[in-house]
Amino acid sequence: ESTHRERRKIRGFDKELSEGNKRLKRAKDSRSRRRQYNSVVKRKLDSTADSHSNTKG
């Protein structure tokens, strides 16, 4: 009886662990995506700043 309960507890823990891993992976993916997006935006801003300074001349 007690071993059965322990096993169920472990199974629940495993499930929580896998859910946590999924959440962690999703967060990591979104973070890397955000970094990519930021670098693209920065590049765009840099190019527009360059064109502005060129027109000011």
C-alpha cells in the first residue's frame, strides 16, 4: 500500500518535471527568438541612423 502511494507520488513528480522542462524549453526558445528580433531591430535602427547622418551631411 505505502509503496504504491510512493510510486504514484514519483509518477506525479516525473510529470511535473517534464512539464517544467517543456516550460523551460519554451522560455529558452522565446528568449533566443527575442534576441534574434532585437539584433534585427538594432541593425535596422543602425541603418536608418546612418542614412539620416548621411542626409544631414
